[in-house]
Amino acid sequence: MKLKITIPVTLVALLIMAFFFSAHQKAPLLNVPSHFPKPVYPFERNPLTEAGVELGRTLFYEALLSKDNTMSCGSCHQQASGFTQQGHALSRGINDLSTKRNTMPLANLAWSRHFGWDGRIHDLDLFPMVPIQNETEMDESLPNILEKLRQERDYPNLFTKAFGSPEITGERLLKALSQFMLTMVSANSRYDRAVRNEGATFTPDERAGWILVERKCSGCHPEPLFTDFSFRNNGLSKTANDDQGQFDITLKNDDRYKFKVPTLRNVAVTAPTCTTVDSPR
């Protein structure tokens, strides 16, 4: 069964991608929007620094993280597509293999407690290990990655700047990736500027769309993050690849075909989401 979900075009116009950072900016740090709740990520364990974010950015686009040195995190999480891989019902990984699900957007991770479409990871610092070790995504191991990075001339200096010494460890690598991903804040669209009273205004159609979403969609997609981070089955039946979502992790029948509620932010560039695929991947 395929579902067709229509999102008001006016809302799409309001929520088009507007990250606080740019790939060309130098080492941005997290700027918590005034209309957002308090982040839940434990920054006391991994405080953001300019050098740490810069190292994380470098590692995010480092193909050495894959077995054949061809795939980076950024290969699937493409900034122009809201850090998704737009146009693929199922994302493509190493050796152009089809993966199990569509690439998940990475915006606003500082406000999430569970990661992945099935919620199997409860710590952002561990989240990258899932694609790194998955045989259809990057198919690599952390020890191999560390050894490859140690052979590269630039990395000891980058790790020294970020952590005070040149040791390249798994913990440092994963914390640096988290620091970079935490800066991916989507909160500067025209919608955001309007609700913050920063001079932006809604057209009549946009206001009507906003009201419609508040009335009909906010049970799962509440403002300002436009997701409640819950896991739900929105009426899906058995998928082509028998992806049963959260059930595959918990083995609870009530979790069968439950997936994480996607944010409506950047929806104009993150398709497909519950439209041309069998499940919300």
C-alpha cells in the first residue's frame, strides 16, 4: 500500500530550508533560536568549539570513513537537499548498493533524544556508527578508519586543535562529528522570522496554511520543530523489503511499522517522505 500525503504548498513556502550555518562559513557554533525549547543534547559532555566543529565538518565529508574510500557522510546527507539524498526512494550506499531506507534529514539534532527512523540509537555521539558499519552504506569498521586517518598528514594537527593532543581515537572522532551535526539548525525561514516578529509577514494563503497545519497536523508536527519526535504507524502495511520499523528493534507487536515522525522543516527539498515510497524512511 502506498500513501499519498499532501502538505499545503503555502506551508512548504514557509518552511523551505534556512539553516543557521553555511558550508562556507567558518566553524559556526550552536545558536539556540529564541522560539525553540531548550536543547536536550548534553553539551557539558561535549562542548562545541570552533576547532571541534571544523574537525567534525572535515570528517563529515571524509571518504576514508567508508571501506573503499568513496563514500562520506555527506554523500547521502547532502546540504542542498536538507542533508538528505533527494530523489531516491531508497538511498544509495557503497558500490551503489540500495540501502534499506531513505536518508534521514539531520536538522535540529540537538533537540532529539532518539536517532534513526527506528530509534535504535539514544546517543547522538554513537549515531554515525550505524551507517559506518552497515554493509550497504559505508561497510567499514572504526579501527580501520582510525588507522587510515592516522596515516593522513593533516589529521593529527586537526585533532590537536580540537582536543589538545594529536591522538586520533574513536571517541574524539565521534564527538567531532556530533559537534558539526549539532550546528545544523533549521530555524531561519520566513516562518521563523515571522513568529519571532523580525519583520517577515505571511501572505493570506500562507496564514491559511499555517492555521490548517496547527489544526490538522500539530498532533504529530507541533511548532516550532514541526515534529514531536515520536514513533508512529500512519497506516502502513507490509513494505516491499519487509521493513517493520521500530518492531525490528523492540519485537513488540504494537511497534510494527512505526517510524520516527519526520519534521516538516525543509520539506520542499527532502522528498520523498511518505509520498512515493512504501514507508516513511
